[in-house]
Amino acid sequence: EGAGDLEGFTEVGRATAYAREELQAVVRDLTTSLEELKRSLVKANILLVGKTGVGKSSLVNAVFGRDMAPTGTGQPVTTHLQRYAPEHKEVVVFDTRGLEHGSHEEFVRDTTRFLRELRESKDLRRHLHVVWYVIDLAHARFQPFERVVCAEVLRDVPLFFVLNKVDTAEGAQVARIRECIAAEHFPSCRGVFEVVCDRKNYAPACCPACGGDDIRVKHKRKQIV
């Protein structure tokens, strides 16, 4: 009887080892299939739009990793556009530059021509899939020329508004920007999102690093220095 019990344990051990080998084989097959699928997928093309200093780079780093768009690695596409397409990422990011009041007419012409060329391309991999329009809530302004860009230049592409630096704004400021966007009834708008890509503002009661109360605070922006 004792020998029979030991023999049973031996069989269980063999079955466990066999099951482990089978599981490892399944994992290898799934990994191979996943890599093949990644190579066959069309990468999503994202256009980042926003004025200088709104935090577009911080947004890209926060969502896709800090190796998505290192400084100096972008490929110039137009005067106002740079393309970031690392092989190990599943997205392509087009970052806009030069969108400022007083010089936005050139930006509008340049970007409109670029988007038209993408739409006319028969290669679907070149088509633009979504626009992230980034607004800096530290200043909480949505200017008239920005309305023109969203209503005319970006009207044919799904548009998401990203309200960055929400930690630096009062609730009334956030509500006002949301109301401004809603009042425009942009036909391509798909949503408005509040984000903090690089937190600067903390509750001033204590230091977030050590918990100590011996701190200095910029009271206007409620920011620890």
C-alpha cells in the first residue's frame, strides 16, 4: 500500500512537469502571435495641438513613456510639425509648434495643407486618427483664434480636448473652460478630459515628500517651493 502511494505521487509529479511544459509552450505561442499581430497592425496617428507651454511633451511622456519623444529626435514634416514614431511604440505622434496669437494664420495654412495631403493618401497608415487639443488650465483661456483652428482646421478629425495642469486651477476656472468648449458645438469633438501630467501643486498643509510642516508656499498658486 505504501509503495502504491509513492507511485501515485510520482505520477502526479510527472503530470505537473508535463503541464508546466505545455503551459510554457502555450505562452511561447501566444507571445509569438502577439508580436506578429503588433507588426501587422496600423499604428494610430495622433496630432497634438496647443499653444507653447501647455504641456504637450509632458502629456506624451505621461501616456506613452519618456522615450516616446526625446528632445531632438522628431522628424520635421512641415514648418510647424514634427513626427515621432519609435519602432517600439504602437502610435505615431505629430507635435505642432508655433500656434500663437498673431502668427496663427501661417500655422492654419500649413496644417490645413498637411491634413489635406493625409486625407487624400490611399495609404491608410498615413491617415490621421485623432487630435488631442491641449489647453493649459494654469491660464484658463481659450482664445478666439483657437476656436478658428478647432472649427475649421480640425473639423474632419475626431477631436479630444485635454485640460492640462488642472491642479493649478480653481473649480470655477475649469467649469468656465468646459462651458466655452461646449458653447462652440464643435462637430468633431468627442470629449473633454482633465489631466495632471506633471504635478506642481500640492495641498500646502505639509510637504508631500516627507510630511513635514516646515514649508514655504506660493499662496497665489498654492504651490510648495
